[in-house]
Amino acid sequence: MNTPDPGESDTTEKSTKELRYEHPSGWLYLMRNSSEGLHLIIDTLLSAADREFTQSELADSAGVSRHTVRAHLDTLLEHGIVRAVAGGKRYRFNLDSPVTQEICELNSAINAVGAGEIQIDSDTGRLLED
């Protein structure tokens, strides 16, 4: 899952977007359908890491349809983000997963800088003073 080097030529002219989707990074692979609710599902799991959910409960808590949860469940299981419990009828955020640990670290880092409450200079990456 590596994004191709933009300098590499392809015999057919493909857009950068098409090439990115053909050779996705891990992040793009995970988030490829985020407009369909995956980001809301993960946010719900982050905020209720100690809970177990049925598919319906997870859908209700995330504000998405049960169909959306079903559509993303295999990806969440495949990457170890959730694990099935109660004979596969309930799902829990898998805090032992390296992927989940990274998601939690990223979430903490974003929260630490204010999650939209601060301004960062786009050229230098430094915090802007008020």
C-alpha cells in the first residue's frame, strides 16, 4: 500500500488521484470511504472505548445507518480496530491493536493542539500567537 512516486511514468495517462487509489497508503486505504461514515464510526468508538455495541447500537451512536456500519465492519475487523465479542453479536474498540493505538495517539495529538482552536502557520508549521 504505497503511493507511487509522481516522477514514475505510466504508459496510460492517469490522474494523480487515480494513481493514489491504485496504490493507496495505509491511511487512504482505511479512509477511502470516509464520506460514507467510517470517520463517524471511529469517532464513536474513540468516545466510548469501554463499551460493547451491536451493529444497531453503533449505528445509532454514530448517527449513521446500520447499512453503513455493515459496510465498514469488515474493514474495522480486518485492521483490528474492533473485535467481535459475545459470539460475534457485539463489537468493541480493540485497544490492544497497533492500529487502534495509533488512532488514539493521533486523536490525542490533535486534541492536545486544540482541535481547531489554534492557528498554525502553513509555511512554517509553527503556532501563531494571538
